[in-house]
Amino acid sequence: MQANSKQILHVWLAGLFLASTRFWQFFFDKTIFFGDNFSLMVPGKLFTITWLRQGILPLWNPLLFAGISWIGDINQSMLYPSTLLFLVFSPATALNMTVLAQVLLTFAGAYFLARRLAFSKTASYLVAILWSCSPQIAGSINNIATLQSLSFLPWIVWAGVAKRHTIRSAIFLGLLVALQLLGGYPQYVLYAVTFSFILSLSWRWETKFIRTWLLAGIIAVGASAIVWLPFLPTLANSTRVVQSLDQAAAGSLSIGELIHVILPTFFYNPIIGIKWGLLWNAQPNIVVYFGWFGLLLLGFSLRNLRRAPLFIRTLWMVAVASLLFAFGDALPWFSFLSKIPLLGASRGASGILQLTAFSGALLIGWSFDQCKPKKSLRWRYVLWSVSVLAVLSGIGWLVMQSGFSPIWHKADQILSGRLSLSPFHTLARDFLLLSNILRSFIITSAVLVASLFFWLQKKYKLLLICIAFDLIFNTAHLFFFAPREIYSIDSTHNEITSLMQAQDLTQYRVLTRNYNTPYTDFGAYWDALAVRQPFSDSYIDAEESNNYSHLQRMRSGATPDWNMVFGVPVINGYTTLLPLDVQERFGAANSAETSINNLPEIAVINEALSEWSVGYYVRDTWFPLYGAMMPEQIVAETENLMLYQLPAQPRFRTAETGFVYVKDLLETPNQIRFVATASETSKMIIADRYDKDWRATVNGHSVKISNHNGMRLLPVEQGTNRVQMWYEPRMFYYGLGISSLTLLVVVIGLFVHRSKP
């Protein structure tokens, strides 16, 4: 259905209002943090924009693992527009703006898709709310690369179900897919394109269908070549391609987690520090949630499935199939699926629940238009039943607040001490568990009562407000809001800068104990934050939950990837694609299973550290030693950090004597220039990770860089040698050419197409 400019503006304003309401803390000096955003995405963006400000697009990152391909890591989304936000604004502001912009984008996409499917305005807003406030969108916000890619799902489906399969629609579809890939998460592109193709096939078939999709595919592949061409060889040479079946199965849905379709915080509520039941020793998954009113409408859709149009039956097929796939290793054919490229190189089977969530939102929107509310006895019975549930839950909660202890002890007595003697149950734990469950029942049932009432009264705006509140409340446990200072890049507030200011970081690297050792990294911090006392012996108290001072100290100590922001080269770290050779060098002897994102613990006595010029060991003194022995020589210390000296060979050295005099060193991510004075003709070792795309000249003459135990080796002559090395990723430049040519052809095609009468 067509919409005028005023209606379109109203949609965008409504989406902006919803996003701003959901993240109102952004406007009060708060920001979000968790996992990849804090440990990888924001530091990665800051590393990129540091060099962009100097006119350099960083293609290589020399600060992690002795060097990794930066342009090859598609998850960094360097070429996505959000990078410009980090270039202009402070890190916290840029992150907040990215989140708001992507939520707004996906809200509008869901609305306009629903309108294209002939839904009413109210039903379209309902779809937009259910999708943009879904647990899938909420969970993806903790990694902005996944959010950037996932937010394009409704737009790609919108382009796929165009009214007419024309060249123009094919161009839009192809460019949207390319932009989604630039967002940084290839697996979501696969889901979006497949879903769009299936739904468009069921929505409208005409002879130009195949031509449109083929053209869109060519445009998508060509326009995005700049990111996928360098990504594929980087992926092929990473530990992702050799991950075990257990690693591939990480994130598989458990049958018991389906309770979260009704009560999202039943087994897990990090806001109040709860984790129990089947999730006690498992990683929680993001499960779909539509609200109880949405489940009622889903039931209506299923009841009328036989009379429903083909595209509704297709939506049900996608919803069920994707839900089954999410069970991952519980499926008999999962081992086969894990061998398929891209699927096998990614983890998190439950990620496909995005299709369940989006299909469900569309089904609910369709049901809303088909199911006409009547003030019949049946609906009044439902209304009163839910009202009674809300009242009983409220009474139960009030009773708990005033007299839970005697009730618990009486129950323990009746059960012959099974509560007090249980290894899990305690008075404090059970109080929080029941309070959480009853609170959820109170809110969700009360919202359903209000929703049914407004629905029967045909007060649809108030109904939409109730549904939005329901989803916002039941996904709030996925977010922690911290002071903006947690992303501070001011060197005066970062101890690692003060600690390393007098050290030679051109010749020697660092091993950071506060990420290298178990129980000291950001993952351990998140576990301590999300599962607090009385459910664990967590060190996170009320003050930390408010100020996050320890989190800021971890950042100041370069944990885990903040070293990139402060220019400190480390041999360990956190990355999307860990190079195979790095894992083989430092991890094979220390772990039974190949690591995926980071190295296992590296012992200080590991001989490879000296060979790779790791001359410093940084320890955060806040963490206990756990019986570990520290190096003898202390080089420097600050309030929280201690720097030890490690015996190491210099980064620039000769293979024969081990010594070479280096001066006038100039280094950027993409090139290294220096003058080396050698006492004789020999081979020079540069303890940076070898990559076939590095080139070199010595005294103006091209020389070959050889692979010397994973490092770079090049010939030097007796006397003065002017050495220049530069990173030349041919796949990136090929991709740049293909993408540029594709976009040029697209622009010409659009101009010619518009010029035709």
C-alpha cells in the first residue's frame, strides 16, 4: 500500500520515539556494555578511526597476535556508516547513536514490509514493535555488528516482495544485501536472503521473478566484493574452520528454554543476578517472546491456517523450521550441517531464531487484521481469568515480602529438610527466585488484561503502548547501563599509558596477565556481574553495579583489546578470527580443544615468547596470584598495574648474530620503514607475523619476504639498508575494483532506466 510523505514521517518519528523510550538512559550520561561491544567492537572502531584521522585506512592490525589482517575481519564493519559516528563523536555517544539508528531502521523496515503485505496501519505498527523490541534485536545490540546486519532483515524481505519484479527493484534488493554484509555478520545475510526469497516466491510469482533475483544476486555480490573477498581467505586461515563439533554446537537451544516464550526471565535474569535450573552450568540463549497477547493471536492464526493465504502458511513453515534448527546438536543431522561452509564456521544455532521471531511478528500482524474483537462471553471469560491471575500473583508477591522466611521454613519442615539440606536451595536464593517469577506473572498478566480491554474497546493506540511496554519490560534484563566513562580514551585516565610510557614498544611486545589468566578477563567479569550473590561468590557489589569502577580499571589495564586504543602491542587478545598459525604456536600444547576467539593461557616460561619479542608482562594487582609465580624483575608500577621484564629477543634482529642497529623507524598499520645497519650480508628477522600479502624493498630493490617460523625474513646487505615494507592485500584491491565497477554500472542503469519513457 502506498503511503504519503506525512505518513512516512510519522513512522520514522514513532520508531525514534520507541527507541528513545527504550533507551532513555542514553540521555542521562549512560551507555550499554557487554561482551563484544566492550571487549572488541568499540576498541576496534577506535583503532580504525585513530588511523582514519591520519588519512590511513588500516588494513593490518600490528597490535594483536604480532599482527592480523584487519580488513579481512568482516566483523569489524570498517566500511559501514557507523564507523563515521565514531570518527565524529565520543565512543559512548557513537555507540548510543548506532544502537538508536539501527533500532529505528529495523522498526521502519518492519512497518513498511507489513504495509506492502497489505496489513492495516495498526497491524503494521504491531509488527514493527514486536520485531524491533524482540529479544533477538535486544540480544544483538550487545554486538553492534550483529545488530547492523540483523536490522536489514525486514528491508531485504520488503525489497523481495516488491509489487513488480523490475530492474529497479532488483537493484534495491542487491544493494540492501550488500549493505547488510557490510554490517559485519555474514551468517545473518544468508538467513535474510533465504527468507526473502522464500516469502517473495509465495507472495507474488511472475515471469520476471528469476531474472530479478539473479540480477539482485549479481549486484549484491559485486557491490560487497570489497568486504567478502578479503574476508574469505582470512576465514579459511582461522581456527573457525577447524572448530570442534562442541564449539559449533555452542548456542544450541534447549527444550526447557522454551519456557522463556512465556516468561523470558524464568531461568535467567542478570539484572538481579539470577541463574538457575537447566542454565546453571550452561550459556543462556536468546529465545523468542511475543507477549501473551501475541501468543493469543498466534493461536488464532494457527487455528485458521487451512483458510490462510499461501504466504501465511509459508511464514508458519519458516517459523517452525527455524525453531527446530535452533536446537542445534539435539538434531540428528547437525553434524552434517556443521560441515557446510559459513554455517560450520559460525557458532550459535539459536541465532536462526531471528526468522522465528520475524515470521511470528508477521503472523501476529496478519491475525490482528483477521481476528475481529467481540464483547462475547468467551472473551470476557479470558479477560476475567487473566485478571484473577494478576491479582493472585500480586497477593503472592506481597505475602512473600512480609513473611517469606516462616513460609520457607515451614515448607522445609514438610519436605523433611530437603530445602535446607539442598546444595542449591537457600532462603535468600528461593526468595529471589519466587519474587522474580511472581513479578513476571504480575506484569505480563496485567499487560494482557489491559491489552484485551483496549482491543475489545478498539483503542488501538493504547493497545500498542501496552504491547511495547510488555516487550521492553521482558527484555530489559539483557542490558546493563553504565557511566559513559567506561569507554574513556583519555590517556590521563588510563594506567597502561603511564605504565608503558618509558618502555620500548617498537622492539618488544606485552603479555597481559589480566586477560591471559583465567578468572581475570572480561568474560569472568560478566559472569560475576550477571550471577551475583546469593547465587555465587561474586565480587560484584552494589557500588560496582552502579559505578563500574572495576570495569573501568580493566579498560585502563588494556583488557582485553583496549591495548589497540592505547597503542600497546600484545601477543594475546580477543579477535573474531584467530589465525591458525597463532593457535598452533601458542595453544596446541596447552589445550585439548582449538580456541576460537583467543589463545588459551600462555605460560610466562613459554619459549615462544622470547622468539616473538614479548619482553613485558603486565599484571593487574587487584586479582589474586592464585599461587602463580611472577617474573623477578619489576620494571614499573602504578596504583593497580605492575610491569615485569621478560627475557626476549628484539623484534628486529639478524638470523646469524641476533643484532642489527635500527633507526628512523616509521610504522603505520599498513607499512614499516626504517634504516638498518648490518655488520655483514645476512638475513634479517622481523618478529611480526608472516603474511603473503606483505611486500618489501631494500635500498629501493624489491626483495622477497620469506616465512621464518611464522615470522618475516628478508635479506639485508652489509652496511646501511633502507627497508620499506607494506601490506598489499590483493583481495581487498580486487574487491575494491569490482565493487566500484558494480556501483558505477548500477548508477548508469538507474539513470538509463529513469530516462526511459
